[in-house]
Amino acid sequence: MSAVEEHKPVEKRRALGRGLDSLLPSGPRMVPAAPTSAAGAATARTGMSEPHGAAAVRPPVIPAAVPEIVPPTSSAVTGEIAEIHAGREKTPTRAGAPAPHEIVEIPLDLIDENPYQTRRTFDAAALNELAESIKANGLAQPVVVRAGTNGRYVLVLGERRCRASKLAGKASVPAIVRQLGNEQAAEMTIVENLQRQDLNCLEQAQAFARLSQEFNLTQEQIGKRTGTSRESVANYMRLLKLPKAVLDLVGEGKLGFSEARVLLEATPYLEPAGIEEMAQNAIRLDWTVKDLKAQVNLLQNPARYEAQPKDEKAVDPNVRDAERRLRESLGMRVRVMAYQGNKGQIVIRYESLADFDRVLERLAGDN
């Protein structure tokens, strides 16, 4: 596959591939353009040519969009998903509908965005790299769409491929048209993102929450359908209890999953503004998870306050200024912690032996 994977690693879940691999033919066949004649259409659809002289030139053929099939009951949804995972989904019965797993060429301007897309950020450099690959080699794997309204289609899988194809100047993409209900489309979108390009922890939490709220799924059901443990689903969804300002920091990548979980422990003791201030301090002072946990422990165990550093607000501004000057002078992370009784400590973090030698020379007064 020519796609360039995005960053933000999260544990890979290989079990998820069972459903997605069955969506695609064992050997995807590129369709360079919509067929321009009946003979071309027959060749693109069946791989067989019409008898000589049997067809006249016609406009490009785009398969008619088939209205989506919404399973009537939850048991029917489960059965439908099982059929999809096994590669035995029901064959469309509407006249003019493409056969299952058939690759057809669909104009990009007929494909609407996926309403269940969980990813909110796309790496621009990776998209440009993928676009260059598409220019050179074409799109090796088709996107998956479902029928929309008024002859349009709705994207299910392959948003990065569509975006990169537009950047590459392509007018259409090879696609597989599937008959899917809303729940199936949402599940497939989340599974693809979890498997192929890991979501950040906020996007993952929002994806699980949407499955729960919109389709009334329990955490255990979500876990089974996405290859995630129930405990992990619960931990991600709990992140959404953080104040919006803190969630924005998580979404921007300034705070990770571990830091967010620690901040959750402070919610019984602080107002939203206090949680946000603690999060900002963690970023500004470059706290480790252990540092952040220590601050939360002060809230949970106020009797231990005497043995801990003073609160950020109680520290003399001159101490913070000294911390800044040391940081700028050494070019390293420095933290000054002031205790009661005019005591404290200075912590200098070095990342290599070269850093250590430089600090040693500066402190020892060596040239």
C-alpha cells in the first residue's frame, strides 16, 4: 500500500484487521477512469470484452447509488456485521447496483465526507507525501463508500486517500460501494483508524463515546467490536470528564493520555479553572507524569503538605526568575523547588553524557 502512516503511536490491535481485510479483493484492480463506452464499462466491470462492433460510444458510466439498508433490529445489525467480517455480505438487489467487492471509478466531487470520521487532525506533510506517491503510482487500494441521496455517495473508509488524491489533482478514485447502515459505517470507520493510523487519545475517547451515545452500546460491546478491552474503553471515555480547555490541550498533543488520567484524579478537589491551571503548569514547567502525580497527591493528602514543595503561587517570583535564568544559561530543563524553612532543591535534567559534562564544567568553573 502506498499510503504514508501518521504518527502518534498507540498500541496496535492486529485483531481489528479481520473485518477490514475482508472488505477488499485479494488483488485490487485499478480502474484508471470511468469507462467511456458500453464495451469499456463491460470490461471494467467484468474483465471481459464485448463482441466486436457490438457497442456504440456512450457517456462515462457511474453506478447508481443504492439507498443504504438500515437493519431493523440490533440482532440484525450483529448478523450483518458478522457477514461483513466474513466477506459474505448480502448482494445488492437494486438494478444497476455494483456487485459486492466490485471496484468502480467514482468522481471525487460526488463523494461526501464521512459523518462518523473520528480523526480531526491530518498531518499535512504525510498527506503531501501520499499525494506524490499517488501521482507516481496511482492509488493502490480503493476507498469504501456507501450510497447517499440524489445519486451521491458517503465516504466510509479512506479519507486520507481521498484528500491526497485531490492534492494529486485526481478527479476520481477507485471505490467499492457497500450497503451499510449508520452503525456499521461508524464502527468500520473507528476500526480502520485504530488499526491503520492510531488516533490521539481524545479522538479515541470521542469515538467510543459516540458509539455509546448514538447506538446505545455498552462499554463491553464497544470493546468487542473494536478489539479493545472494556477497561481501556472505560479509561478513554473517562477522559471526557476533564474541562474543555484541558481536552483542547490533549487534542493538540500538549498533554498525553497518562497526564490526562492523572489530572482526572484532581477533579474531586479542584474547580475546572484549577484543573486547567495545573495542566498549564505541567506544560510550562515540563513536569513529568511523576511530578504531576505529586501535585495531585498534595490535594489528596493535605497533611503531607509540610514535606512537599510550596504551591506554585506561594513561591517567590525571584525563585522562578532564577529558574528561568538557569534554564536559559544551561540550555537544559531546570526546576527550582522551594520548601518551607528557606530550604529547597535545584533539579537539572540532562539527556546525554555530553549534557552532563557541560553542566559539570559550568558548575566547577572549568573553561
